[in-house]
Amino acid sequence: MSTPHHAHGDNVIPMTEAPNSIEAEQIVIGAVMADPAVLAEVEEELGHDPAVFYRPAHETIWRAILVLVAAGIPPAPIVLGDHLARAGDLQRVGGASYLHTLYGAAPTTSSGQYYATIVREHAKRRQIAELGTRLIQAARETGEDHDELIATARQALDLTDIEERWPAPTPLGQQGPLPTFPVDALPTWIAEQVAAVAEFTQTPPDMAATMALAALSTAAGGRVHVQIRDGWVEQTNLYLVVAMPPASRKSDVFAAMTRPIYDIESALQEGARTSIIEATVEKEAAEARAEAIMLKARKADDSAAATSLVAEAAGLRMEADAITVPPVPRLTADDDLTTETLTKLLAAHGRLGVLSPEGDLFDVIAGRYSSRPNLGVFLKGHKGERLRAERITRDTDFAEKPALTIGITLQPTVLTDLAQTPGARGRGLMARFFFALPASTVGYRKVVVPPVPERTARTYESRLTMLINTLRDLPEAATIKCSSPADQAIIKLQQDIEPKLRPDGALGHIDDWAGKYVGAVARIAGLLHLGDRAACGWGEAIEASTIERATVIGEYYTAHALAAFDRMEADENTEKAELVLDWIRRTKTTSFKAHELVTARRRAFPTVSSAAPALRLLEEHGYVRRLLEARAGVRGRQPAAVFRVHPSATETDGVSVR
């Protein structure tokens, strides 16, 4: 890139590259290309001025987008490329391939507004830089209106306008506010239960919604598959995790959303009790008869008689082995079971849900009961790959197409511990999880709230029961195809995601997770389809609108996955810095001293020195500025440090405050 110059008169003064963020500009343009609905808010942040873009090609593309959107035409890459080509600008802005790069630049369409503030801030800094160049030039020349120029400089550099001069902070982990779960994308009977439980427990709807998907997955996993195109089939079981701090009422929400599963399981077990007892008695009786004949064979004096008795005993033993005692029906398993027990249960039942309001399962994954982590059953249980556990002293445990569901609520620190488990990331286990990191409502909850309406709870339970019983009675797993429009929606989703998987793409650093994203969205679509048609018609083809709803949910989990992986990879200082930011947002403080932070958050920061690394990190990211304040009436001592808070840091952004 050539070095920019600023001219005045006949003289040219070179300067270093002007302030800019090409990546932010790309994300802004990509967000509007993907969703023109965000244009208004992005335009507002940009100040309705296309000249804020540093790269001329971006300004040209932006003006073309404005023309298309004003005409009611979505600025998709092909349409936008055609418009630019007719204007003779396509090759000048980088060609059609660069438009596709821009289209895939935004991690989510909602990120456009945030990055627009960065683009505008850099434009303001360039104006100041240009003004500085003019001031230097004016000092060398005559004829310039010095008074007017100095007045302009003073206005631009006015020390009272701190917010205009203080660039937007760089988010810790590069993540802005996380979206709330799109409850409207769920089937109506589930959405009503989610909303009612969230209101009654005064918790984010994310937790109830994620556990509702876990309940659907437990009901359908292993019994229904989704066929996207020829040769591509996905199971409908999911791995889901909700991470929230203590006192977030995780157990209450978990119980409300999963209780029907346990009630159905108890009813199935009671219904099977008689047949299990009868088969057990019949088998034991056959074994006893075989053993009695064998006893006679051992005592026989005549070898011919003994041989005859042994043959008879063998026949009776074969009859006993032919009697199958059905296993006790199971839909769920405790989360503190061993991997050996889990393998045995999957071999017996084929499908299973490990549901829990705690994170004990991750201790099992990390190898609590063995010398090293045992990830095989969790990897194969998600994909449906043949699972075999060879035993020397007893029969082999074997599952042809296991379908394991995981639905767990836990504390955020457990995620960090899991990420440190050898092989958890490298072998693809973490890539199989959907993560939800909703904001805590602790301290902002209403005390008197309406209970979950009886009709809502009853409908939720009855529909879930109907779905489980219907699918359980199937002679074999059913495969639901996607309609042709639904297949096209999947293709478009693949096209949208693929560029983001590049090393410099928005999802390049979590390509292991994002590489499974489209298949995971198809699984969600299958569950939504079953939920929509729990009463009848569930065997019909999946519609494009269902894929679109699943994609909306997938976008939610994408934003939370980015935050989750950042959190899992963050060091202790980042976590402590987030605690300080949370305190700033809750108290809306505009300045503070270190000892005030220690007083308010003594458990996290027992001493001023213990808070220093977190404060230094926040200073580096632009959230605070360290100022020195003289100690009144005290001579000979160092000035006290006062931390000035960036104006945007006190705003309620949805991350920590509700």
C-alpha cells in the first residue's frame, strides 16, 4: 500500500499510514450485504457519510449498496457485482471474489453496528491527523487564515470532548454483547413453556430454551435422522451446555424443562416391570433346569448316559440363552457414570440422554475414573458411529448407531477446566457442543412473579410424551428428507459459512466447531420439524422455513461459541478484568481508585496489588485510563492513581446487566 500524502499548495508532506481498520470496514460492509435490515443502524453509526471508509474501494462498494437497498434490491455478491460491473467499477474494487470475501467477513449480521463505530472513530482520527498536517504546513507558509485554522484545531482537540477523542475499547476476547436466544424460532408449545419458565424463575430464556432442545434431542435422538442430500444424513441428537454463575437458579430451570422426560421414563419402567419379571423368571427357570441336568451328568457312572445328559443340558442352556430379558427402559443416565457404564447403556438402549444441572460429566470426560481421558464414547455417540467395547471376562458391549444427547447447566469455570483436558479440543469433542453463555440476572430479579400456567405446562408435557411414545414405537429409525427448497437453503448456508472458515475468516480460529455447523443446524431443523408436527405429519419433508428458523438458532449459538472458546482460552487476568467490567457496569461508576475496587470485590481482589494485572489489561484495551491525583495535605508521597472509565463501559449492554 502506498504511503498517503496530504497536499497544501505546491508542497507535499509525507506521513505514516493514516489511522484505519480495514477489517472493521470489511465486517461493516459484509453485515449489510448479508442482511440489509441492519443498514439503518449501521448508517447511523457511520454518520451517513460514505467517506468514512479509508479504502476507496470500500467507499465505492458502500455507495453501490446504498443505491441497491434504496431500490429495494438485496445487495448479494452477485447482484452487487453486476451493479458495479455496469458502472465500470467491479475490477477497480477487487473483482467478484473480493465481494464474496466481504460477504463472509461478518461473524454475525448484528456485529455491523459495533464495527461501524470503529470505522467512524478511525475516520475522526484521520481528520485530526490531516488537521495536524495542515497546522505544520501553515507554520511554514504565509497566506493561510491562521486564526480560523487554530480555532478549528482547538475545536477538534477540545479536552472537554473526551468521548469523541477516546477511541472505542477493544473488547476482551474481541466479543461484543451476546444475543438472547431467539425463542420465537421454537415450536409454539415449546416457546410458551420457555417464556413462562424464564419469567417464573426470573432467568434468561436462553437456559430454558437450550434445555428444551436437550429434551427434544432426548426424545428423538437415534429414532429420527435428517437426510439433506443423497449421501448426507444427520442424526438428531445434540450436545448442549449452558454456563452460568452460581445462584442463577440453574436447577429450577433444568427441572421445569426436563421433568416430563423423567416422568415418561418412570412410566415406561413401570409399564415394562411385569414383562421384565416374567422374562427373568423364565430365563432363570430354564437355566436351573439346565444346571440340574448337568448335575446328573456329573454323577452318572455310565459314560453313554453322561453324554446324553450333557447334550440335554446343552439344549436347555441354549433355550435359556434364547430367552431375552428386556432391559429396564432408560431415556436418561446420571452424569457421574463411568464411560464403561455409559458404553454398556448405549449398547443396551441405543440412545440416551445425559441430563444434569451440574457439570460432573466433564469430570468423567477428563478421566476421573481412569488414568487418562476416555473420549471415544462421546465422540462416537454424537456421530452415531459403531461403538464396541471389548471385554475379556464378559460379553462385548456393542452399539450399531448410538445416539447420545448431552444437556448440562454448569458454572463457567468448568468450561475452562474442560478445555484443558488432553484431546478435548484436538480430537473434536469441543467442536460437538452448542454453548450458551446467557447474562446473569442475579440482583435484578422481580420477587413476585406469576407461576407457569397450568395449561402451558400440561401442553408441554403432553406433546413431549406423545413424541417420545410415537418415536419409541417405530420398528426402526426413520429418515426425514428435506424438501427441494430446504436443500437449497442448506446449500446457501454452506456457501455463507465456507469463506468464514479460512485462516483469516471470522470463524477461522474455531474452524473445528464451525466445520460441523451446517450439519448441526440440520439437526436442529429436524428437531423443530418434529416439534411442529408432534401430533401428526412428522414424516413429511422438512420445509425451507424450518431450515431458516434453525439457522437463526444456529447464529445464536455461533455468537456464544465464539465467546465460549475465547473464555476457555482466556487466562486468569482476562477473567479478572471481566469481573472489574461487570462491577463498572453494575455501579455505573465513571472513575474509581484501586482500593474502592478491592472493597467492592474483595473475594476476587484481596489486595490492591492483586487487582493490578486486571486493571493493566483494561487499560491496554482502552476501558480505563490511569490518571494521577495529588494527595491533599500530604507532602512527599506519590500521587494516587485514579482510573477514568470509558463512557461506553458504563452502558447497559446486555452482557452483565439485565
